Amino acid sequence: MTERKEDRPLVPKNELEATIAARHELGAELEPQMVDAFVQRIERRIDERIDERLKLSRQGGREGSFVLALVSLGVAVPLLGIAVSHGIAAVIVVCAALVLVNAIYQRL
């Protein structure tokens, strides 16, 4: 079983310990630079996690989207057949309803 990035700590314990030890050795005058460097590493790792999540969310769309598209087409044919006999307004309403159902499903 592989460990996901978000399951791992942002900063490994040994890296934190090394930073604290270096702070003690170098003294208070270099503390702001060390803290800045440490915070930048944490920010970089947070950005990596966000990028990874965004990449995963963009892949493949939502589960079941393909099935919904097929069902929508299957339902559209008879509904449009019925709507044609009632005029263009009925056809527009059927098409708008199908688009609306698919759009809402993708956003939820």
C-alpha cells in the first residue's frame, strides 16, 4: 500500500529537529533567515499538495458522467419526438432541461 502525500507530514520530524539544532548553533541573529527558509519549504510542500489535488480533480471528470450522458441521449430521443409535435418551444424546453440536469450533476 502506497502512502499518499497528504498522509505524510508537511515537514519530516528529522528536518524540523535539524532546523532547531542549527538555530541553537548559529544563534539568534540568523533566526529570522532560518525561520523564513523553513516556512518557504512548508509553503512549497503545501503548494505541491494543492497542485496534486487539482490535477487529480481535473482527470476523468466525475464518476458516472459517461452513464449520465448515455441516459440523457436515451431519454432525449423520445422526449424530442414528442416535443416536435408540440412546436419549437417544447423542443427548446426539453433541450434546456437535459442540459440543466447534466450541468447540475457536474457541479455537485
